[in-house]
Amino acid sequence: MKVTSTTRVLTLLGDPVAHSASPELQNAAFAAAGVDGVYVAVRCAPDDLVGFMRGLARAGGGGNVTLPHKEKAASILDIRSEAVRRTGACNTFWGDDEGRVHGDNTDVEGFRRALETFLEGPTAGIRVLLLGAGGAARAALAALVADRAGEILLYNRSQERARAVSRRIGGPKVRVVPIARELEGEDFDLVVNATRLGLAPGDPSPVDFRKLNRAGAAMDLVYGRHTTGFVQAAEAAGIRATDGMDMLIQQGAVSFERWWGHVAPVEAMREAVAERQTG
Ligand code: NDP
């Protein structure tokens, strides 16, 4: 695709951004779909976020927002999706003809789609252990609650943060577990890692699977070129496990849909990510 004066500019705004797979993912999707767009990553300070978002959206562009700006981005929007209202975070924005900035949190739908593929069955009624209380955990919790998981135990290093997340997104099916010891001997259909542990090769697993009575499946939201500690620990305990790569692809696919108004070429996105992993 030739970049010209009519090409739409989509950006990833965050700090850091250099590690992100989104430019490869989205540019491969734009090429496969034949849309006139280019996607670039821009390291952005908190004070510059509002200028970038408003300017880009008004110029017909948009983009993604990543760490540490997702919450601030939600406050900048004129029109918020249900997922933004529920989670208080925005990872995707675009403009309309009246100069308004729209935003969504596609991590919610990305998590949901990735989980559906991984579980090969319904989320309704399952018992889940969710580890973490940051942005990724909020997206996962919103999806699990919406899809009527039977019970969700939420555990985070800082208990207060888990309580705040549970107050905002939870409901009668969500219970905060104050100390890890209380998880011993418990049964779960699914364990989800939404902490940052695993980003660095050599990070330990945030949970000791041997201390649980049963874990049916294990889903890490973290991804990298290495196998994460969580996935390693789950597989060593004989538990089916996956990392966050499919969620990354799926949230990117939903962002593509918001910008271009049609279904994303997911296979091309998958290939671009696979190439990056081996390249
Ligand atoms: P946040 O910074 O918002 O949250 C970090 C979480 O990790 C908190 O719960 C924090 O606990 C916990 N944590 C950090 N260090 C430790 C530690 N040493 N021991 C135990 N817990 C720890 O990050 P995000 O929620 O945005 O991202 C979390 C991960 O999810 C990242 O690796 C990110 O790349 C990934 N992610 C993947 C996506 C995908 O598409 N696959 C989408 C979004 C995120 P505390 O509150 O106690 O500090």
C-alpha cells in the first residue's frame, strides 16, 4: 500500500511503545484488507495525550492507547463505549465528522474472543481464579461478568486495588481473596494471569498450581518471545495453557473493526505476529 496525502494515520500512544507488536499486526491487516492507512507507534508523555488524541481523531485518524495512558484516555473521550464506561479505560479511539472523539476498550472483546476459542465451550457457569487488578484484569473481569461466569475469585498482590476493581466491575459473583493461602485446595475451571509477571523471561508464575486442588485450564494475558512462567508452571502440572498472543490479535481485530467498519483479516494478523515471534 502506497502512503499518500490521503492516507489515514493510526497511532499507538504509550510509553514505552518500542516492544509493541501492534505496528506489525495492524500494518499487515491494512495491507491484507487493502485499506488506505498506516500505523505507527509514538512514545507519548501524559501531558501530550489529549493533544495527540484530539488532533489525530479530528484529522480522520485514530489509534490505540497503551500503558500508562488507558485511564487518562477514557477521560478525554466525547463518546464512550459500554466497555469504556464499565472498565474506566480506553485502548482504541477514532473521530467522527463532527469532530468528536470516540473510544472503546477492545481488550474486553479481545479477551472474550480469545477465551471462547481457548475454552472451546461456554464461559457461563465456570469457576475462575483471576490474578491481578490492573487494566488487563479489569478488561478480563468485565468480560467474565458479562458472560456470566459462575464465580470469580480475584487475587492481587495489593488487596486494596482488587477491592476497588471488584467494587467497580464486580457483582455478586465476584469475591476478593485477601491472601494467597486461601486459594490452597480450591477447584477452578480456569485460572487467568492478568498480572505483569511473565513480561521478563525468568519471571516466576504468580500462582503455585500444585497448591490448587484442580485447575481445568490456564490463560495468560502476558505474551513475549519466551514461554511465560505461568504457562510453564501450568504445563508442568499437566494443565492446558495458552499465553496472551491470541488476545493481542483479537483486541487488534476489534480495533480494526472500529476504525474501518468491517471485519479484520485475522489470518494476516496472525501470520504477522508469528513472523515477528520467529524473526
Ligand atoms: P498494570 O500495570 O495495570 O497492572 C499490573 C498488575 O500486575 C497489577 O495487578 C500488579 O499488582 C501486578 N504485579 C506487578 N508486579 C507484580 C509482582 N512482582 N508480583 C505480583 N503481581 C505483580 O498492567 P496491565 O494490567 O495493563 O497489564 C498486565 C499484563 O497484561 C502486561 O504484561 C500486559 O502486557 C498484558 N496485557 C496483554 C494484553 C493482550 O492483548 N494480551 C492486553 C493488555 C495487557 P499490584 O496492584 O499489587 O501492583
